[in-house]
Amino acid sequence: MSTTHVVVVMGVAGTGKTTVGPLLAARLGVPYAEGDDFHPQANIAKMSAGTPLTDDDRWPWLDAIGEWAHGRAGLGGVVSSSALKRSYRDRLRAAAPGLVFVHLTGDRALIEERMTQRKGHFMPTALLDSQFATLQPLGADEAGVDVDVAGTPAEIAERAAAALAARDH
């Protein structure tokens, strides 16, 4: 299966964007970009200290992701980004209008449990509440699909690929 869509794997911290994203990209036969790699060092320092980012902190990060996505337009790609607010997704779409979102959703307790098992990640579980408070689910007018994060990463990637294929037909 291949796609010319650029897909943004989105959701709160701990939903598996960094794990599912590369698996989905492999299934779709396109490159993967880790959204966290687009953060300026100042953002990583803030999050590591348990300080939520402001919108002003996020704009350069979203613009960098949007630039990557724009460069992949018509070629396909998968990139991870929390993209929690509609305004963030609008900013990404302004740079790359054909974006399709895969919103990884799930039970808060499951997500927190997975976060506590992560090693070497800068996002503390203390910020999970602020992530859920900020989250604005995909609107009916936004190109995308919701995918539950229960199960193994391979199962989640399979569900995401199937949901994208169903959406395209």
C-alpha cells in the first residue's frame, strides 16, 4: 500500500505517535519524520522542566513541520505532531493544504500507564492533564480519522492504515 498523502499522526503525549508513526509510514511506503525533532531546544528545555508550551512557543515548531509536509506534497509522508488544537492543525494545513490527520485516541489511564513506562523522553506525565485540557478533537470538516490506541503498536498502525484506505474510497 502506498499513499501520496502527507499524514500527521496526532494526539496527546503517550498515545504512541513516535512508535506508530514509523510503522504506519512503513505500511504506506513513505518516509517518516519525528515531530519532536522539529522543536527548538528552548521548547525541549521548557517541557523537560514540566512547563507547558505557549502558543508562541509552538508556532515556529508547527511552521517547521508544515514546511517538511509541504516539501512532501504529492509524494507522501508521515510526521508526528501533537496538533492538539484546531488552530495548530489550521497552521499546518496553511503550509500543506492536503494534510490528513490520524488522531490516536484512547483511555487516559492506559495512556498514563504507557507514559510511565517510557524511557528517555522529555515529556513528564504531569503534563498529561494539560494535554487533555488543550485537546480539540478533529472537526467533521477536517480530513482525518480517529484510531484507538488499545493493542500493540503493529495493530494500531494496521487500524490506522485501514482507516485511511477506507477514507480514500
